[in-house]
Amino acid sequence: MHMGDTGPAKSRLNTDRALALQRLADLQRDFDAVVASAVGGSAGSDDEHDPEGATLAFERQHIAALVTQTREHLAAVDAALRKIDSGVYEICDICGGPIGAERLAARPASLICIDCAAKRR
């Protein structure tokens, strides 16, 4: 069930992939800076008893969450690119039905149709 030209989607996904990889590099640099600040800065290595420690711990957790989110998005982009290469880009991974051109236009890395996505919430 091939629904159309996937060239624009593949181009958009490749751009999205490059942006996600850049975001991961930026986040890693930010994380390293926070860790260096905690170790070498005024907070020392004792987050628990230093007034700045809670802020540094929060920053580390926040950046780690953004890294996880970005990696999950990158995995979805890579999966969508594999689906394009396999000729099954428009097919839902769960029900096997069509994902829908509108959904793919809005979210090119979508692996499932809107109905299956709604059931997961």
C-alpha cells in the first residue's frame, strides 16, 4: 500500500535527524558544563548541603531528560527512514492500516496511525 512520493518526507526526516544529532551534541556540552561546574565550582561535589547544589542537580536532571527525549525522537526518525526504504512508510506499525497523509505531513516520524496513537494515551 504505497500512497505516494516519499521523497519530501525522507528529505524532511534527514534534516530532522541532523538537527536532533546537533541537539544531542549541544545537550552533551551543556551537561558536561554543569558537571564541571558542580565539581570545580563553588558548589564542590556536595550538592545536598550546598545552596547551589539543588540547582545543579535540577539542571543535570533536566538536561538528562532532554537527552532522553531527543534520543527517543531520533530513534523514531531512524525507524521512519527505514520504513521509507522498505516501502511501508504509510503503514501503521500496530494495526497495519494507513497512517494518513495529514498525520505524516504534520509528524513525519509517526510510526502509527492516529487511532492507535489515541489508544496509547
